[in-house]
Amino acid sequence: EAGVTQFPSHSVIEKGQTVTLRCDPISGHDNLYWYRRVMGKEIKFLLHFVKESKQDESGMPNNRFLAERTGGTYSTLKVQPAELEDSGVYFCASSPRQSFVYGYTFGSGTRLTVV
Amino acid sequence: AQTVTQSQPEMSVQEAETVTLSCTYDTSESDYYLFWYKQPPSRQMILVIRQEAYKQQNATENRFSVNFQKAAKSFSLKISDSQLGDAAMYFCAYRSFKQETSGSRLTFGEGTQLTVNP
């Protein structure tokens, strides 16, 4: 089966610009998660979708970040306007409805650099 | 809230030797899951091994094994007969057993970059 796909793999934007990251989960996976790793620090949870609904968005840093999951399929994470501290690697992961025991399948991440 | 700490930002090992990566965590929960994930350069993060806190027996997956010390809140990863392909960033992660208390999110440590020398 196809894995979790994220694109772009890299993005370099200027401060103040808008960037949209996309994640295509494994087909049939109800759960979709976004995480972020700022350079040298731990990976932090951003939010969790169950199908198209936001189950937990307590990790979203501020209202410059907007996540959507259209029809319970792919998800986008928009940063508008981007700030320097938004630089990092953004990971997406998905899992089936009842497989939380096993963790998730991760994508390769999007490396975002804000200059 | 739970925290996970990996105190070794970098580790190196000679090919065919054994290396141990450290991980400690803090939680008030009695039931939970612990994981080690591996991320090779520019590739996706993959699950290496997992441990259920209610199991006393340490998990083992081929050359990978853990030393789970629940009372000490320690969860180290041992890699035996290290191979060049083991070079990667390794993340320790915690997940609550009770989904309703903290969702199904993972709490990660800072990561340990492992270098394998030929």
C-alpha cells in the first residue's frame, strides 16, 4: 500500500508569505496527525483529525496556523503569515481507527525554512 | 503532562558493536505505551520497537531490544551487531493508554543522532 505522502519535501519562503503543506494519509486511515520539529528540539504535536473533524488542536501554536482535512482524505496545513520561528520540519502521520496501540505511519516530512 | 527526555544528542558506534540509547520519561499514569522510532536521513520515521507498560518482559525485535525500568521511568534502546543502515535519528516516544485524557498523540524526546562507523 502507498505510504503517507507529504509535499513539498522542502519549502523556502520569506517572512510574511503564505505556505501550504499537504499530507496524503494512507487510504482508509481515519486518524491524521500533524507534528513539528523545530531544529534540535523535540517533535511536538500540533493537531489530530478523525476523518474531517478536528479531535484535538491544542498543539497549534497560534492563529497563523490553519489545518483542514477535506472530506476526511488529504489534509493541508497553512501558515499565514509565516514567521522566522515557524521554520522546522512538519511531519504528518496517519493510523487506522482502532490501531492507536501501534503508533502511526509517518510521512517523510516537509522542511520549511522561513527567511 | 508527560515529558520525554533523551540526554544524548549524538552517539556513535563501530560496525558490529553494541550501543545503548537512553530515554527517561515522566508521567503520573500507570498504563501507557513507549516507542522507539528511527528516522534515516530524508526518509520517513519508522517504528523500531514498542513496549506496553503493563508488560514486565522487555520487548525485543531482532537486533533491537529495550531495557524498560518502570519504577525508574527509564526506557533505553539497545542495538546489537550495529550495521551501517542503523545510522539515523532515533526518537523515544510516549503515548497515554487512556485515549480520552490526552488523545492519541505521541510525546517525543529530542532525539539521538546515531552514527555507525565502518
